[in-house]
Amino acid sequence: MLLQPIKPPAPARLGFVPPLLPTLVDTPPAGDAWLHEIKHDGYRTQLLIADGGARLFTRNGHDWTDKYRPIAAAAHSLGCRDALIDGEMIVQDEYGRSDYDAFRAALSRDPGALVFYAFDLLATGGEDIRRCPIEERRNRLCSLIGEHDPAFPIQFSEALAGDARQMLVAACEMGLEGIVSKRLGSRYVSGRSTAWLKTKCYDEGEFVVLGAEHEPGKPAFALLARETDGALEYAGSAFVTLGGAERDHFWNEIERLGTSAPAIAMERKKARRWAKPELRARVQHLKGGGMLRHATVREIVA
């Protein structure tokens, strides 16, 4: 019987891969079994280099190459035939911090301000390397991007050395979103994972309640304003997760202060119940200026 020659494995066909999603925790993990990176505040993005071109995808696999055209053009400078890179698309402020509000504005007005922070390499040279340890993937990614050039719009997300809790404190003091901790030796597996843990920087502030919404089967939320130079300015929304007597007090006050229209002009904002701007609430939210993000009403201010 003639033996058939063994064929080499076919090269990996590159394309969008559902991303690995970090698990949110209150405190970062301790010990030396983790590497830690700054959590950049923008849009999760995959950069695909293949067939002589570059394409960029959102977290859900939508092709946003046209929106990220400067990054696609810069990818040609990496000098590789093919690669699939995971990262975060951001805009940086004058101090080098990611600025989410500026990022949203840059998408339509100033795409040249976009910066892609690469933190993982999923495939290269026709090889799927997601099963390789994270240290190997990142080392190969670092070599691919090359020496740091602050003017280049594709950057490597460096790992930070030291105690994770101290890193988080420093990140919060600098006005950053937080840190992401990744277990050494871990593989890249799509979906929610405890191999990557994210710890965020939160702040608290006092806001004026303009109205509230509570549809059956959906989370309740409040529309809020902050006081700026003696005037009210719309600040965004926050989930209402109050319990017991305080929850009843909140909705009783919304009913008592009810009005037919918002106290300030707000474009395309809706609420089932508008209220006179007399109720105040303490709100936990992500650090940073601009509109509230990941916000929750913690208590009613007497």
C-alpha cells in the first residue's frame, strides 16, 4: 500500500473573532501570576491585516474601516502580510489620557486624532496563536509594532510593574478609567472570562434629578443635571437601584414634584415622569468629566 504524503496544516484563515471579555471586579488580583495594563476608555476594536489591506471591526464584528481610515492606512507601516490584533480605539487628551467624549466627537469630525492601543495578537503569519500563552502573544505583538513612536497612531499597550492595588490608586488619581489584569499563561478564549479582570475607578457626586423612567421589565433610571455657574446642565442618566424605604421615598418625591416638561432644554431626551429640580441624589459614576457613565443612584440627599 502506498503511503500518502502528510499534508501540512492549512494556514489559519483570518477574520473577525468574537473578543475575550474581562470580568468586572471590585479589587484587582494580588500576587505575581498576573500582568496589569491601563484600561483605555474608548471602543474595543480588532485590526485585521490580510490580502494586502487592513480592516477594522467593532466589538460586535461591524466593519468600521471607513470610520477608522487613518489607522487602516497606518497598518501598512507594520510590515507584515497578515495579522489579527485586538485593542482599544481611543483619543488622548493633552496629558495622554484617553478621553471618551473627545473620542465620540472625533469619529465624525477628526478621525486623525484616533489612536489604536494594541494589547493582544490573535493570529500572524497564517498561524492562529490564540492557544499560546499571553506572554508569547504579547511579545510577538510588541515585536510587530516595533519601537515606541509617539507620532504613530498604533501603539503597544505596555504592562505595568508593581502592586496591582497601588497601580489602581495611581490610575484613579491620574483620572484614568482603571486597570485590566491578565493571568499569565492564559489562552485567548472568546466570551466572558476570569482570565482577564477589570477594575474601574469610580467617583461620587451630587446631582439634581430632572425626571425618571421605569418601564415594566426594564431597569429604572433617573435623568440628572449638575449645577454649573449657578445654572443646571444636563449630565446624563443613572440607574435607580435603591431599596426599601429609600426607593419608596424616591418615587414619592418624583410624584410630588411632577411636572409636564423638563426643567431645562434637553435635545431628544424622554422620561415618563418629569420633576421640578428640587430632588438631589448622590450618584456613583466612572471618573472623568462630561456625561455620566456607568452611573448608579446611591442615595437621596436630604
